[in-house]
Amino acid sequence: MKKLLTVLLSLLILTACGSNEEATVYTDELISEGTIIVATSPDYPPYESIDETTGEIVGFDIDVMEALAQRLDLEVSWQSMEFSTIVSAVQTGQVDLGISGFSYDPEKQVAFSDAYYTSSQTILYQADDDYTSIDDFDGKVVATQLGTTCYDLMTGYEDIEVVTGTDAAVLVEALRTGAYDGVCLDTPVAQNYVDNNSDFKMLEPIAEDSYSIITSTENDLLIAKINEALEEFMATDAYDELLVKWGITE
């Protein structure tokens, strides 16, 4: 059974209809100690990825969450899963929080924290191509990760054929082979590929949004505590240092 440290005292066990599995929803009462379970999709450097040397999940989002947990006297247990499954994992209590570049979307039926970063979206393409604007992708095929802001953005362009996948890194590798004309990504993610590989170029940003941490709509106190910790942390030099560390300064 999951326990939250300094964030929630009693818990309510909910059993999903037609299932023997139990989902945990934390109430607004504090308890003394525990571990918070956080889901992320580690296929989106520099926000979250797997370190090839250590095998650990690393990235800007990871460091932000660890800093917030430290302020709340929590330890983080990381759960790696596909991006498109994190919302349901949060809703059912499989995990306590999700952090993986989530943009505010009321249709997701989760609670969103205050924004911890403002980003933008762009299209990554092969360096041999000569695209200068989104209009150049009319009649082209652009891949995007399912359930992301990029998916919502690309499906708004009637003349662009949109294909989806669950793993951003796999989509980029397919772009390298010519499977698509472009891949929609967050600008820092696309920039990371451009900086580390001469095979790619990218457009100037085509849209902007901000990122939040998500939790169950039942977790009112948890999200309030996260917001308090965010406000304090983002006012420190440590937050600015993380932006520099992961190369996502504006």
C-alpha cells in the first residue's frame, strides 16, 4: 500500500467495478511518512530519458520532481510507462502523480498543478529537406506521440497527414529512415536532436504551452502542497540552474 509522507493521513480504498484490483485515493489528512509514486514516460530528452550508462531515469522533469519531493519530505518511487497510459494510472490510483510534459487539458479529468515550465512545439525534419514554415508540410506526413499537445496541434491542420505512436524516440528514428516527413516535438526536445545529430533540422516554434504535474481529482491537498513547493522552488537559483543543466533556457 502506498503511503504519502507529510502529505496525506488517511486513505480510501476504491475497488474498480468489475475488477479485483484496488485503487488508492488519498484524502486530505496528513500522515507522518511514506513514498510518493510518480509516473513518467522516459522517451523525451531533455525532460525525461534513460541514462545509457546508469540505466536510471534522468531529465529536467525528474530533477524538478525530486526537488519538490525533498521540500515535502517525500521520497519518489519512479514508474516508467507509456505517455498515453499515465493519465489513467493517475485516475485509478496506480500512481500518485504524473510528470511528463503535461499541458493543461480539462478533458483529461485529472487535477493539474501550477505550471513549472513554459515550452513550445516545433517540427523536426531531415536535414536534406528544405522546410521553412508549417505551410510547407501541406500534403506531408507528420508523426506525433499519442495524447500529446503536438497531437492536438497537428490534427488541427487539415492538409497534414498525422500518424501517431507511443514512443517519441521511436518516431524520431523512423523519421531518420524517411518513414515520415516530420515529427512534432517540444522545441527543447527537437533542439536536443538537432544539437546531437547532423541528420536533423527543425522549424521555428509553431505554438506555445506550459507544463504541469497531474494527480487524481481526489487529491486536493496533494496538489495544493505541490503548488506551494513549486512556488518556493521556482523562486530559487536551483530552479534556474536546472534550466541551464538541461539546456532548456529561453
